[in-house]
Amino acid sequence: MASRRRPGASRGCCACFTSAPPLTIINRDARRVVPMLLFHGLTLFHWLIIGAIVVVPFWRIFGRAGLNPAFSLFFFVPGIGWLIVYLLLAFLRWPATEPEAGDAP
């Protein structure tokens, strides 16, 4: 007697494997999938809070180093934004740490 399985159900040795639905990216309610894929399950409010926690300290660091604080907004570049910010801090000259023309060593 052949067992009756749903189409797409996986073969398994116990009921937990045969009753699980197949993993698919497509959901019947596309209105819920798109925002979750864009924001990884977080709302815009959460991303603004995360952005403030990350950008505000680096805004202050760039300002105290004598650089344009707007460089901290590079954090919003997807994927490599954090790398851009750290490379800017590492390799740009910091005008705040350079001696003035009138100062003698």
C-alpha cells in the first residue's frame, strides 16, 4: 500500500518530516513578504534607531577629528558602508591633531 503524501512534502522517517510544508520564498500574501525581505523583519522605526546608535557617535568622532561629520553617513551604503567609514578614519589626515603653523615643536 503506497502512502499518500502531499505534493512537495519531503520524505522522512517520522511524521514531523512528512507534515512540514516545503520551504519556499513565495508566500501567498506578498504584501507581508516584501517588507520583511527589505527590512529583515524590522520596521522603519527600528532601522532609524539602529542608524542613530551607529551614526551619532561617528558623527562626533569625525567632528572632533576635524573632518566633515557627514562622512558618518557612509554607514548607510549597503554592504561596504562600515568599511568606507573605517578606511576614512584610518587613512585621512586629522586636521585637529596637526600642529598649527605658529606652534613650535
